[in-house]
Amino acid sequence: MAMPGLGRRGGIRPPRYSAAGLVSHGLTHRDWTPMWRRHELEPGYDVVIIGGGVHGLATAYYLAANHGISNVAVLDKGYIGGGGSGRNTAILRSNYLTPEGVRFYERSMDLYRGLAADLNFNVMFARRGHLTLAHNDGSLRTMRWRAEVNKLQGVDSEVIGPDEIKRLVPYMDVSAAARYPVLGALYHPPGGIIRHDAVVWGYARGADARGVHIHQDTEVTGIDVAHGKVTGVRTSRGPVSAPVVLNCTAGWSTLICDMAGVQVPVQTFPLQAAVTEPVRPFLDAVVVSGSLHVYVSQTDRGELVFGASVDPYPSYSMRGSLDFIEGLAGHVLELMPSLARLRLLRQWAGLCDMTPDFSPIMGPTPVDGFLVDIGWGTYGFKAGPVSGEAMAATIAAGKPPPLIAPFGLDRFAEGRLLGEKGAASVGH
Ligand code: PYC
């Protein structure tokens, strides 16, 4: 995969956000500069990125910021962040099961920790501590395994017992009388939550300022390939030529791969979530129970955000179901009976592009110049920054950096699967 000489396009310098700027805008009622601009669709770009979620926008940002490649278009069929990036439960962690996975997600945590300063945009990262509960001996064994792999990679994780869990989450029922008694937990202190929309907007603003064109309402309807090489895309607004096309479309990724004639072992399943009315802060940690198929965290505004496992059938539906909410409510109450009177405000679904080994597919495909950053399953949001950084490096250098080399599409043919199912928040 040889990348052509990729070029730079001039950007603008966005105004720096500061406390003084906030006061001055408040007093003068001056409008804020829009965070990204609208552009005519050019007939050609050096790089076309399909999908305006955190992965696509982060890739565009790092292409421009780290490699000086800014003749880049990000195309989204809807609005930026309207897919998985705006529908996930915004949990960050790096306590995975394989050394490759732990290293990769830990780099993402590093980037997330510095993101507000890097983008000059408050992404509201909150380190909260992340607890994955074990309700049986089998899960406890997996938690110990993960803790050891994590420690070997320098990631802070340890197995703790019910007393320590009760200290961290006083409202949780850790008694032996609980229907699924809590035997212990994998405790990952650096885990936390973030404001997912802000991450999308921050990357969009940073990419736009460096000359990237962000095109919303621009659906890709075809991909042109000649002599085994990608030459461009067709869109609802006309054709665009490009020697490099990157598929960052998560739940829709197989549809885009089909357009290029590339087969990938991915199936799309909905993942549902829900949010309650806001209440006073009482839950600091992020709590996950695989056996009860539920995870819960409390936002800085006081809402509780809940999620579960993916729906048990492939679908492109992004609507919530009664079935899901009934099951979820029952499981939450088994963990925290005192939440019985809390009211749910909203439920929704996002789409997960699941692979057989629960690890992503990143890098080149058999079509020269057509790259993928897909197969995220339920882990996509956590990986946004590192994926962007690594895919930008792949495009700039013409080959994937060592950090993502294990995640290539060729691993399925070569039998080098990277099983991360044991690191899933909940059973799937
Ligand atoms: O892997 O932490 C996770 C997660 C939470 C929600 C979906 N995936």
C-alpha cells in the first residue's frame, strides 16, 4: 500500500477558549465562532474518511496535526456524532484481557487524559474508578487473569473483596442474601467517564481549524475501484476522487466494505442504553455486572446512565424496546434496591459491529488504498483517540504502526484471533 504525496491545506486559527473569553462573550452577547465550517464538496481529496464519528474525526485531526495532511474530507450521511459516538455510555477503561488490547486501550486513556488541553476544549473527563463485579467463581478467575495481564502492562487493576466494594459503592447490596451475591470485583481506579459529544465536537473543531473539510448529510453510495485500487467514492452530492478511502462507519461498516468488494467478518447488533432523571450525586464509580448484564454510572449532572448487552439478533434498529427496559430495571434493582423510585427519562440504541474475537479490524484490505477501522463491537468509543492516531499514522506511513499490527484483517485467514470477549462489560 503505497501512499501518494499527501498535501496540506491551510486552516484557520480558532479562537482559544478561556475563562476571560467566556466572561467577555457573556457581557457583550457576541456570537461564538462556529466550531466547524460548511464547504462545497471538492471533486477530489487526498484522503476521504467515511463516518463522522469519533474515529473518523480523530483520524482527520491527527492526519492534520501530526502529519501535516489536511487535504482530507470527512463524510457523514447524517450529522457528526449521530451514530455510536453519540449513543454510547461514555465509559473509559483499559482493563482488557489480551496484552495487545491492554496496550492499545491504555494509549487511548493517555490521549483521553490529555485531550482537553490538546484540543483546548472541555471534554469533561472524570476519573471515577471502574468496578467489574464477579458473582461466581468463573468470573472471579477471569478478573484475576485480567488483573495480572493489566499489571504486566503497567495498568492499575486489582481484584478486591465485598467489603472494599461496599466502601466504594455504599448503595450496592453486597450481602450474601442478594440473588446474585457479589464475590469480588476487578477494580480499575483510572477508569471513568467523559462527555462523548464534547469529544466529537472537539476533534471536529481541531480538524476544521487545520483545513479538513467536514461534510454532513453526505451519504456514500458507491466506492470506485480500478485494477485493485480505490479511486474514489460516489456520494449523494456527487463523485469525489481519492487515492485513500478509510471506512470508519461502525454499525454500517459491512455495507461500505461491500461497496468496495471487501468481505469482513462483522455482524451488526443493536446495543441499548437508558438514562434516568438527575438525582444528587451518590455513585462515584462505574459499576459493571456481567452476570446481571448491566452497567451503571452517574453523570456530572446527576443522571444515571445504564447499558446492557447487545440485543440477541442482528439488526440496524436504533430504537429502544420494552423488553430491554424491563430486564434492565430488574437487574439494576438486584444490585441497588434503593433505586426503585427513580424514573427513567429516555432509552435508545446504537449499532455495534461485532467481530468473532471481539477485537477490531484496523489497517489495509485487499483493495489498495481502501482501509478499515471497524469491528469495534461494544468497545468503539473508548478507542476513538488511539484509533485516530494509529490510522493517521497508517495513512501517512503506508503501513500500520506496531501498536495496531495485531488487529489486521489478515488475522482471520491466518488464525491469529485476539479473544477479548472476556473483557466485555457484560455477557454477549
Ligand atoms: O466495554 O466498558 C465497556 C462498555 C460499556 C458499554 C459498552 N461497552
